[in-house]
Amino acid sequence: MNPDDLLLDLARTAIDAVSPAHCLPAALPEPAPGRTVVVGAGKAAAEMARQLELHWPSQARERLSGLVVTRYGHGAHCDRIEVVEAAHPVPDEAGLAAAGRMLALVRGLRADDLVICLLSGGGSALLTSPLPGLSLAQKQQVNRDLLRSGANITEMNCVRKHLSAIKGGRLALACGAARLRTLIISDIPGDDPAVTASGPTLPDATSCADALEVLARYRIDLPAPVRALLESGEAETPKAEAFAGLDHDWRILARAEDALLVAAARARQLGVEPVVLSDRLEGEAREVAGLLGALVSRSVRGGAYAPFPPRSVILSGGETTVTVRGSGRGGRNAEFLLALALSLEGTGVHALALDTDGIDGSEDNAGCRFGPESLARIRAAGFDPRALLAGNDAYTAFQAAQGLVITGPTRTNVNDFRAILLP
């Protein structure tokens, strides 16, 4: 198998391992004596709802209903659970309407009813419900600024929770006396369940002061109503004591570590030694690439103290960030990979980086791949790869290099998958 095909095979294997079809059916709770209401949000939410319906006991189907919201193009057919598509990464009116309807669905339930909440990455933008006194436009502005700032997902979701009437545990409290089970496909480095989709069904340990500190750190200019709400403390989220006595539980169904371990096993089958570096790499994309590039370059040169063996594949997950200063196109995986390619020029290394949801940032590709000829192709097309990197235009670079990886929506999401193949 040639290097490009091997890397694509590992990526497909990793993504398939964390699909709702594989991870959800065994985790379903028993039906309730009363109603079962399914709610949820995220890029995997529609497929999670579809798999729930496929595996729900036939004798309880008549008592099953619900609503989930997913990104445009990530829907799946369901018979009893409504699927709404909305915008990501910046929320829109469709997500706003879906959040309001979701809150209405769970209000008034009784102790013999069951709520199943299906959460995955992307839910923070898709499930939008501004606190009283805030507008959708104000939340959109804060969201755009956070996305360009270089803040990591935990920092961004701390802010989002405190501006929301549904996130940060508020959806859970709306369920009243009903039994609540939250099933999560985690895209969060470290897998904190209260961070995925901004934790609409879990207590929040962060504070308004934490949110203000994040916004100050990244020099984000706040609309006056947003600042006033945070500074007053009126936007505080529910804490653990608010959940005392409630029959609530959660379970993580799939995470980046699962994808990496399955990919490692597949690499061994293909005769390549895997090195699982980490499932939670974070940091500025080009800086992470520079560090990995230095380690890989040292290994290619060989000799004593080489970090990685020859003909090995270095696997990692997590989520890098990009501080956007240019006006180009490209997500964090494209930016990471272009920086890595520049640091490894002349080494004979092949590499791939993609988002397991099938969309890198807001482009049409899941990510990118490069080989020894990629930089030459970019230059032959008339581009300077370093200038493209400086302008946050890695998409253009890999389009010229014929290195875009296009999968379409995968309907799962455990964040980034990176594989670096040494010669």
C-alpha cells in the first residue's frame, strides 16, 4: 500500500470506530414507563438519533419522540425524532428556534418520563438561546471574535455557557423530575463532559468571572449588554448543588483515544509501527507543527536518541487553534499541515491531518495530506507556501498540491486525527 493510501486507510478506520452505529446501541437506557423524549445537538446528533430509533425496543416506540439539531448537511432520516439543521460555527435563527422548542419539549415532564440527551461536538453553536437581555446578533458577534482569537474550545465554551439560556446545565434543570440520561461523543481534549456542546445537561464549575477573564485575555471587545450581564453575575450558570436529588447520569460513548487506538491496531496490521503520541494536543496550530516537525526531523536523520523509529506512524488527536491574522481560507488542520510540511521539506515524510466530523473549519474538506512533492506542486502553481501560511491560506496551498481530503459529513466528531508517516 502506498503512503497516501495507508494514511487515508488509517483515517477511515479511526472515524468508523467512533461512529454512532458502533458506539451508541449498547449504551441505550431502558425505556421509561411514561414518555421518552430525545433531545440533543451536535454534528453527530442526527445519526445518534437515527441509531437510537433503529435500536429502540419496538414495544416502546409509540412513547418515543424528540428533537435534535445538527449542522446543515449533517442530517439523517428519523421517523419519530425530528431533525433540524442549523448553522455552525456561527449560530443562526434555525438554531435559535430549535433551542426554544427543545426547552418547551422537556418542560412539564414527570418522574416516570425519560429524557435522553444526545450530545457531540458542534452543539455549542447549534444550540443557541441568548439569555434575556441579549440578542442573537450579539451572541454571533462574540462567537465570531472567539473563533478568530486563538482561544481553545474549553475557553470558548466557558463564555458560551454564561450567555445561554439552555447551555451550562440549564436544559437539565428544565427537565424537572424526569429521569435524564446524557450520551456524549466527545470532541474535547481531556473529555470533560461538561464542555462538550457547552454541557447543557451537566452542572458548570466555571463562573462569570472566568468568562470575563477569557474575554480579557483575548482582547475581545464586548457589546455593552453582554459585559453588563457578566459583570453583574446575573449570567451565572447552575452549580452542582442545583442538581441534588435529581436522577441524572451521563456517559461518554466515544472519544479521540478510541479512534487513535483502533488506528494504531490497523497500522500494525499494515506492517507499520504506531506511536500514539497524545489524544489531547492543543496549542497554536503552526507552533504544534513546529514542535512535531523538529521531533520527526530528528528521527529521520537517525542516530542516538531519535524519538521515533523508522517506518513508524505518529498518531495524535486533540484540537489545535488558529489566531486568524490573514484573509485566506483554511481550517486548523490545513494550517497545521502546511506548517509541518515546511518544517519537514526534504525528509520524505508523508502526513495527514483532518477533523473527524468531515469539515475542517468552515471549508468543504475534512483536512489535507502532503508528501515529498507537495511543496514543489504549490510553488509550480505560482504560490509561495510560506506566504500562504502567513495569510492563513492553507486551503489554497493544498488545493494547488492536490492534497485536499474530502470526505463529506461523517456524522461523528471526536476532533482532529493526525498521522505522520516516517520513511
